Amino acid sequence: MQIKENTVFISKSKNVVLDIISKEEIHIGTFMWRFSLKVNNKEVENIYIGSETDYLESNLNNYQFESIDARYLFFPNEQVTIYDVDNNVFYSLYKQIRDKSNSFIGNIFFKDKLIVIHEREFFSIDLDKKETNSIVFFGNQKIIDFHKVDNDEKCIILEFNDASRRKIKI
């Protein structure tokens, strides 16, 4: 989905509304999306615990806002922030490698896991246990795309800039 200004995400329960406002240059050459977030019709500020910025990653074309069962929402930034809908709680679970060569590629929810993919890093989050596992790729190899394997709900294919592919079991 191509994200642009004034794109709105509404949770299935309709109690959470994420409004993408504008793309802003927060540092020289670094663009991110400013957003507003409402939970139960109340504005939420500073959802990122300990973060310098209250923005979303600039590339949201492969962004999945809500888990399959609508229990969790994901907010990509320099931290992995998840909103637990049932308990009305935000969790910041992981701080990724932060540099210009580790851009956000996308995310995907499975039944009990969230997979977050950056150019040089792939990580899996157990949503029930709030635990993360990370795989970091070194050298010139960068992830450029990914997709879920249709016939196997626990695998994804990562595509790299050197035309190689890697199947990852979740």
C-alpha cells in the first residue's frame, strides 16, 4: 500500500486511529512520518519509551498496522513499539541497529509473532512472551523485499540486493 499524507489506519475494534500527517526531514537527509494517534478518542503522545523522535519510519509501503487477531498494533520507529489492545499498554521491545543503511523494509504478523524487517536486520517477536530474536546480516548483503510463503504459515522469503533469496522459518 502506498502511504501518503492523511492516510488513516483504524483498528478492527475501532478504538485506535493512526493518522499519518506529513513526511518531515528530522535530520539532514532523514525523512520520517509525523502522525497522530487516538485510543478511545483520546490523543496519545510520546508512545516511544525513551525515543528521541515521535515519528514513524518513512517507508511504510509494506507496513502492517494490526495483528491478524486484532490484539496488537505495531508502530515502526527506532524502537519496536507494540500496543496491546486487550490490556491498553504500549511495549517498546527492541532498538534496532540505527544507521542510514538499515532502513525499515516492512513487517508481517503471524498468529503469535511479529516479524520486522530492515535492510540489515530481521527480527521475530513472540507477542505473548514479549521476547525478541534478531538476525543481523553483515557485509554488502541487504534485504530489499520479503514475502510470506503461502503454503507454509511459518515461513517467509527474504530477497537480497545480490539477487539471492533466503527462506526463514519462524
